[in-house]
Amino acid sequence: MENDISVSQEQIIGALVYGIIFLVLVTLGLVLFFYYSRRKIIEKEVEKVNIKLDHQKKILQTTIEVQEKERNRIAQDLHDAISSKLNVVSLTTNVLLGDGSINTEQKEALNHILDITTRTLESARKIAHELMPPILDKFGLKVALEELFDEFTSNTSIKINHNIETLDELDKSNELHIFRIAQELINNALRHGKADLLQMELKKQSQGFELIFKDNGIGFDVNDHKKKSGIGLQNIKSRVSILNGQLFVESSKKTGSIFTINCHSYGY
């Protein structure tokens, strides 16, 4: 009798042990199932976000390409349509000035026309140059940036210290993005920051490059939504995004600003 009770107890204990093991396995199975199901859901969501970001990036790149084509068209029109006609006006005016039969008043009027024409030609040349710098295509980014700095510092009190390294692996499209970023940074520092001392470094890294831009301007609150959404800063962010880079901004009022761009792999 006692043996029967002992066997019965062992069976109950065994059943309980197997039952507990079964429950543990079921629970573990359910946990793993929900974990991997959740993981799959997250992966799908991440994939959707990445597809959306890639789509936005392609739209952004297309938009900027259209802008650059339009800049190029306007620069070409300035050169071909306006500058060429102004040159004709200038040449004709010089021919008339060589006519000995004109009086003093007529000569003064012609000199005035010649002066206006010359200044307009120079303005048209400068605008066309800013829209599409020919030196960038002919001599590369380093030379184009150095010329850009000279344009801002010549005949002004503005000083730009710079150290520009040659980035051999950049294609023309990405060189243009960096050039436009530099243009925008300088314009913002002078126009909005009221700076007169700027510093720019473009350093080659083992993969990609690092661009550091500093100014001694009045600075701004980096948390200010209006400043963050300004057209100039948005243009810089857009081009940094196309370059697959990261933009870091440090600034506070009356202490100037520092813009750091790290790019470890070039955009497409």
C-alpha cells in the first residue's frame, strides 16, 4: 500500500515537473515568437523609413540639379545675350567718342554712357561668375575656393584665413556642392553674422573629408526654429545630405559660430 502511495506521489511529482517544463517552454516559445515578430515589424518600419529617406534624398538631389541647370542657363544668357550686346554698345560709344565733330556736351553724355556700360558689364560678369564659376570646372575646388576668398577680401576689411587641401576623389558634382556650401557660409557670416574675420579648413580624411568654418560674428541661438529653418542653412543642410555628411553647428550670441561638416563617404 505504501509502495502504491509512493509510486503515485512520484508520478504526480514527475507530472508536475514535466508540466512546469512544458509551461516554461511554451512561455519561452511565446516570448521568442513575440520578440522576433516585434523585431520583424521594427525592421519593416526601419526599411520603410529608409526607403522614404532615400526617396526624399533623390527628390532633393533632383531639385538641386534643376537649380544648378537654371543657374547655368542664366549665367549663359548673361554672357551671350546681355554682355555681348553691352559690348556692342561700348564699342559703338568709343567709335562716337573718336568723332572729332561732336561737342563737349555730347562727349560728356557718351562718356557717361560708356561708364554705365562698363559698370553694368562688370556686374553681369560678377553675377554670371557667382552663378556658375568657370574656374571650378577648369582648375578644381581648391583653386575655385581660393579665388572665392580673394573676391570677398579684395578691397574690403574682411579677412579670411584658410587651409584648403585637395580632395582628389571628388567628382565635379560634389565639388560644386562644397563650393556652394562655402559660398553660403561666407554670405551668412557677413550678411547676418556681421563678421569680419572668417576661417575655413577643408581637410582630407582617410575616407571623405572634414570642413570646419568659423566666424567672429554676432552668433545666433541654434535652438531658434526660425534660424534653423532659414533658407541659407536649409541649403547647406540639403547639400550636406546629398554628400552623405553630417552637419554640426555651435553658436551663441556675440561669440560667433562654428560649422563642422564630416563626410565619410561621398554622395551619389
